[in-house]
Amino acid sequence: QVPLVESGGGSAQPGGSLTLSCAASLSSFRLYDMAWYRTGPENARELVAEITGDGTTNYADFVKGRFTISRDNAKKTVSLEMKSLKPEDTTVYYCYANEAGSYRPYWGQGIMVTVSS
């Protein structure tokens, strides 16, 4: 069973919105720090937003005020609400999970987001 499965990607116009979702098949989901990364310059993955099990969040400067990360521990899901999208937000987004206090990361398969007019 794939631990992380993303959904919700696709296309939007500049200034538009999309919401990405990640369904996790991880036991003790609330113990995992969750995050969204994306492929950035030179194909390196860059952090977009992260959220701890108790809901503490952190955002990259380039998405602050535009993106919101949230999680539902009962449903084992994490979402990324993206507003005021820009063409430079076009790339592949990845769901990420790591059990707090350890280094056993999981990655989703990636989902494409395209922002163009």
C-alpha cells in the first residue's frame, strides 16, 4: 500500500486557486510531521509548507499569505490550499511525511500544478 497519495492537482489561471490533498496510510498519523514540497530550480525539492502533529505550521516565504496547510488527524489527510496562484507556482508538488523525532521519511508520487492563462 502506497503510504502517501496526492490528489487535486491540475490547471488554474493566474490569481486562481487549487487545493491539493494527501491521503496517508500511516499508523499513528498524528505522530508524523507532514509537509508539501515542490520541485524548484535545478530540480531540487524545496519546502513549501509544513505542519506538525499538533498543528504548528511553517511556510516558505514565497507562499506566505497565499497558501494554507492543514491536516485532519482523524481522516489521516493533509491539504494545501493555494490561492493567488502565480505562473511560477507551476511545478510538481510532493506530499512528505516523517515521524517526529526520527528520520524515516515518506514521499508521495508527486502531482502536477500548472498556472497559466
